[in-house]
Amino acid sequence: MLISAASNRSKGDQTPDLWMPPLKSYWCTYSRAWIDVKHVYELNVTETEKAALGEMLDTCPDN
């Protein structure tokens, strides 16, 4: 999935509670990638960020 330059600029360095990919079909991939980075670097997750990530994860197909 390629993200347009305009979409990338609008996102900046915002967290998922402030910005979500415009294509809802990409939310699952985006949230999993975000969570992986947080895990690898042992970064904190705020409650609002956690809620937004949960909403995006709800779009993932059942495995």
C-alpha cells in the first residue's frame, strides 16, 4: 500500500488517536505496524492511543 505524499504530510508525527489512515481498509495493517514499533522500542501507549488502536484492530479479519 502506498501512501500519497499529501496524506503523509497531513499525518506528520501524529499518534493514532489524532490521525488514522483515510482508507479504513488499511487500518488493520497500520495499527499492527504501530503496535510492533511500540513493542520493539518499549514505548508507552496512552489510553486514547490504545482506544484508537483497538478501533483499528477491530477491522482486522479473524485469523
